[in-house]
Amino acid sequence: MSDSVTELGGLNVGAEDFLAAVLQAAAQPIWVVDAGGLIRFANPAAIATLGYDAPDELLGRHSHETIHYKRPDGSHYPAAECPMLLPRTTGETVSSELDWFFRRDGTMFPVSYVSVPLDLSEGRGAVVAFTDIEARLRAEQMLREREAILAEEQASLRRVAALVAGGAAPTEVFATVAKEVAQVLGVPLVELSRFDGDGAMTVIGAWADRPHPFQPGTHWPLDGPTLSARISGSGRPARIDDFGDVEGTIAAAVRAAGIRSGAGAPILVDGEIWGMMAAASVDDERLPEGIEHRLADFTALIATAITIVVIVIYILVCLGTVVFYLRDARSEFNPLLHLVFPVLGAVAFAFPLYYTYKDRSDYPVGYANWIAIGWMVLGLAVTVWMSLRRRQALDNAERIFVDDEAAPAAAPAAR
């Protein structure tokens, strides 16, 4: 680079002085190498990022042997194979989205860089600008892990939803929920309990990879400051990292089972504290931080399962209305009220049911829940109107699900 004068807005600035000032002030780490690959300039950002204290600790050193001498696996990286130095010989710009540099203390860190040819008085060199991307890669890894966790949770939700939609017994559903949560969270024990009105709880589902006392159907008093008592009283997630000094029947059983720490979250039904889900670790292993909040996400899964049951019942009621009027009350059949509205209602609720365990699109399926909510409001309005104007029709619809189911139970008595 010649020592020519550069006119910049009417200012006469020496080219080398101008370049040095720009590189010195740049926030991005930058250095300049000469035709021999020796570092001739390094700005403060580069010096600090590479772990050096002053420019003279870098100047005059071979760039490749200083910061680029090994591959990520620790093997030797010959300078002849270094793409960052190619602009000196080819005159072409080289860039990389992921490479690895070494700091002064020998630690390795990921970078992205661009190496641009630079004509110097003694031959062609290069300007290298790089960015430490360690924080970005860590954030991307965390995002991938979070997406993987969400995918696992979604898959669990679909499996549970399929069970519920298939008419599985509640005991089977709760046992499946416990197993799914334990496998997703990687914990050895998960249990679900229902809070009773007598200051106790009843286990309704559990899964563990070892024997434990919290079997479904067992009844436990809330007589100490355990997880269940805390969650029952506060309605918020909680954790206990050491049960050693905790009093109460449940705490004693926990210690006897070799459980060290536990975490739990409430199950809320209609805004009320219905029960809880808890996870535990054994021996000296401690539960991960924040696991109680992940459990809270899964308790929403249970609420979703209950919602699915309601949707299925609503669909059956809609279809049952059509069957009743076509089969038993043909003379009162109204195509709009007894065919169009019920079928549309069943279809509207079929969408959220279907997409509960299938990935949802943005449009138009994304509006399915709003359509279902709107249809529920309309259905409520029609029900109120019928209760005031067509009470007998509501009574007839009720017979489909009440009288027909009661008949088999009454038959033995008749015999």
C-alpha cells in the first residue's frame, strides 16, 4: 500500500494513517498480516479477544502458528492448508462461518471470519476480521435443545390425547401421563395425586423404574411441610432438595424409598387446585433446576386431556341429536335445528380434537379453536333459548344419554 494522500471530505489524510485509525477504532477484532504471514497490526479488540495484553505481544509473530495451529480435534494444522492465508497468494477473499482460533492461554473458541487481500509495499498481505461466535453457538444449541424438548412434549400430548379419544380408562390415562413425563424429563419417579377434602391426597397414577410406596389408590395425609402440602396450600410449583429434616408421613416414606429431592406442580381444573404432579430423584442425585416449572407445563397436558373428553362428549351429543330426531321423533324433525346445526357443531369441534395430536398449521387450521369457542357460545345461546321456548325438546335429547343408559341397569330388577 503506497503512502498516498486520500481526500476524504476535503481532508488530506495519509492512506496508512487513515487505515490504521479505522482499524484501531473498529469494535470488531481485526489484524493485518504481511506477505510472509506475519502479524503487522492488531487492533485492541483482536488483542483482547485473543487474550493478550499489548500489541507487541502479537506483532511480528506468524499468525497461523499463533492462533490457528491446531484443528478442533487437537491434531496439527499445517500453515500450507490454512485458507485464511490464501488471499496473499490468490488475491481472492476467503470467508468461513465456523472455524476455531486459540487464545494466548491455549483455550480454543469458535469464530467466523473474512480474510481480504491487501496490497502492501513489500507484497500482498491480508486483512483478517473475525467474530467470536461462542455465545451465539451456545444460544443456538440451547434453542435446539428447547425445540427437541417441545417436540417430545408435543409427542407425549398426542399419545395421551389418542388414549383419551380412544376411550381409555382414567387409570390408564394417568399411568401413561406419569410414564411420558418421566421419560421426557429423565427422572426415575413421577406420580399424580388428587387432593381430597379431608386434608389428604390419593395417588391416581405413577411410574417408576424401581419399587416405591406411592402406588395408585394409596391414601396419604398432608401432615407435614412436604411438596403436597405446599402445593395444596399455595397452588404454585415447589421443590424440596433434601427431605432429611422434613417431617410428616409422606416425608418418612420418601426417605425410606431412598428419594433425595422432589419437585411438583399443581393440576388446576376450572381454576381450582385439583391435584398435583411430582417428580423425584434418588440416592445422591439432585433434580435439575427449574424442573418444577417444566412439570407445570405437563399439568397443562392433563387439563388438555380433560378438555378432549369434554369435546368428545359434545360431538357425541351433537350426533346423538341427529339420530334421535331421525329415529324417534321424525315428526318434529327440523332440518336446520336438528341436522345442520348439530353436524356443524360436531365438525367445528372435530378440528381442535384432531389437531390436538397432529401438528397445527397457521391457516386456516389455526382458527379452529376460535371457531370451536364461537360455536360453544352459539350452542349455549341456543340451549338457553330452547330451555325457555322448547323445554320438551331438551328433555327428549336428554333421554338419549340418560334413559337409554339407565335401561340395562333397570332390567335385572324387572326380572
